[in-house]
Amino acid sequence: MVWVEGNINSTAPIRNISLSIKQKPVQLSRKFMKHPRLMQNRLLVFFFTLICFGAGFIKVFGQPVAAGFQAPPAATANDNEPRFQSRFASSTLHTQTHAASAIELKDGRIRAFWFAGSREGARDVEIRSAAFDPALGQWGAEQTVVTREGTQQSLLRYVSKLGNPVAGRAADGTLWLYYVTVTLGGWAGSSITAMVSRDEGETWGAARRLVTSPFLNISTLVKGAPFFYGDGTMGLPVYHEFISKFGEILHLDKNGAVQDKQRLTAGGSGALQPVVLVKNSAEALVLLRYAGAATPYRAVVAASSDGGQHWAAPAKSALPNPNSALTAVVLPDGRILAVLNNQESGRDALSLVISADGGSNWQTVYRLEDQTGVRGQSPDESAYLKTFAQLAKETGVKAADVGEYAGSAKRQVCAGQGCRFEFSYPYLIRAQSGDFHLVYTWNRSFIKHVAFNLAWLDQRPLGAGP
């Protein structure tokens, strides 16, 4: 059963129905007023139909998931020389940029996606992309993948805003891009839209909407990287925000249609944006952002030992989490490498942390960003601009351009009498070459890219700073 909307050839029947309703509202009202039992019967039929549809939906979405996970292909690390480099993936100045993801292309390049516009949720926000060539050590030109207007045209429905692009590769080798669209209200009213590319992200097919709920199909958002089950079908980590926050997994067939979904956390737990870490065919761990009110503020963890058939009750982990997204990958030796704001408040520091015991205990490997020292202080704006400029220079920006980069950051994170720093929404992958590629939001103004190898990681003393 394909739960997808979009690309309807004709809307004439819909217009005719709406006209017929508009033409005789008074007659209909009088008819029901004269025959109240008729109204009651109609309402009973309506609610009975709704219940039956919901039950059918639950039955379809209650099918057991595919048996077993498909472990990610093993990367080959042939480079023993430690390497660590950073640069900016995005290049547009004076725009708000956020929520990046990345995927390896067939030729070894890395393609990143993010959303950008005048501000988050604005009508001019669009999904953008660029590709990184490891051989050259350079990012290509930034390009627009899809706009709000283009999405609206494909879906034949109003779209007020879009965001959170996440890329995945299907079993047939095609690239899929999932992103969030909203018709009315805030992010809690979101649904997921998907597009397919057959040329490694150079061009994309028409957008189509995944249907994940029978009731208005709202409040399903995406952030985490897709993974595979043993039969080649895909698991897409998603989350719900309307009224209550919780994490889920969508089970997609080989055509991208929703076959099933699993609840990972209970409503009201405040756990969202799941990251699924497949260890082997039977075992996987899920890390979730914690958006609840109960202290301590810690990332939430859940595990499966039967190939995703069941998930253990979620619990708070040892990882601090200030209601911010996190990311992680499993290393070949079983260690888990994560990137997050390793603190209970603020997004002014970002760290690499590692666990050697399946996620029970964590140690800091490297502080990627750290501006916690100025928290609570009130330096003048010029002091912040100098810091922004210095950070940009350290990321590889030419001296002649650091002023523009600092000005772009000021526009996004300085308001009123104060400024702040933000390093957030990390997304980590490991390429077949063995290199790690991390992208994240840098002061809401650029997407920063950090590349390093296993040799660099293993030489870091645990618990060390930058």
C-alpha cells in the first residue's frame, strides 16, 4: 500500500464539490433542522467511517518490521597519518543557515544539504546543497535544491515553510531527500516531503508527501540519518511534536512508501530527533534529544537486541543535553563516537565524545567549539565581532573576507544589547575511505565542515580539550 500524496492530474471534481456545497448551504441547513434524526445518522456514519479508517490504518501500520538490521558497510582506513581539517561548506553571506545533513556520493565526494533564508520559518527559506571533493579539499558552489514555491507546486497544496533536509540512499542506488514542510501553524504541524535523484543530487524529481497518519497527516518531522533492515528496506528516524513529543521509526519499502511505524518513546517523555546506531544484525542503540522539563537534562537512550522487533524502555543516559540535536556513528571496533552540546544549557560549545561500553559511559575526545568562557559576560559588540572574525580565520576564511563572515554572524546572533554563540545541529558520517565528515550550524550563519580520520581520533587523549 503506497501512502504518498502529490501530482494529482486534475482538481476539477474537488472544485465541483466545493461549488455544489456553496450553492445550497441554506437548503442543507433547513433539511437537517427539519430532520434531526437524519443529522444524527449522518454523524454516526461519519464517526464510524473515521474509526474504521483509523483501525485499518493501525492494522496496516501494525505489521511487524523486517527481521534484522543491515550493518553499514565497513570503511577501509589506509591512512595512518593523523588528519584534521575544517572549512565552511556554505558560502552565502548574510543569510540564516541551519540543520545540515550529509551523504557520500558514489564517486567519493560528500554532498551536504541545509536550509537557508532570511530567518527560520520564513517564506524565502529554501533547501540548498553543495558537494565536497576530498581530492581537492574544496567545496563546490552552493546551489538551490528546492524552494517553498516549487514544493507547493509539486504537492498541489499550500506550503508556508520548510526545513530539516536529510538524505538517504535507497537499495537501488538512488538518492532520496526527505525534508519537513508545514502548511499551517508551527513545526508541530509538519509533514515529511520526499524527492528522488538519479544523478547523485544534480537534479531532482517532483516532491511528494509521505502519509504517516490518517488524521490530517501532521506533526511528523525528520532529522536523523536513515538506516537499512536486513531485507533492504529503509528505516527513517522521525519524531512527533504536536501536543506531545516522542520519537518514532518509519519503515519504508523499496519504493519509498510507508509500510509501518514504531513508537520509540512514550508521549510526554520529551524525547525527539532519534539517531539510530546499528551495531550488527540484531543490536542497535537509539540516542534522542531531550526536550523535557525534568532534571537532569540528559540525552535519552533506548536499545533493541532482536533486530528492531522491540525496543527497550527509554531512559536518560549519562550524556548532558541542553534540548539540542546530537549525532553519532558506530566504529568498527564497537565504540560509539558522538557529537553534541555536551552541557545542560546553551549551545555555545560542541564536543566529540566517545563510549567504549555501548553508551553507558562517555569521555570527551575533543572540544570542537568552546565559547562558554564569555557566557554571562556583557562584552561590547566589537569584542564579539573580533571573536567571530578570529573563528572564521581559523576555519580557513581568507583574511580579506573575515570581516564579511563576522558581519554575517553578527546579523544572526546579535540582537538588542547582546550577542551569543551557537554551534548546533551536528550531523556525522563516515565515508568508505575511512574519513569522518561532520557538518553543523556555525552561529546560524554558515554550515561548518570538519573532516578527520581514525588515526587522528585514536591519538587524542580521552578527556582532553582542543
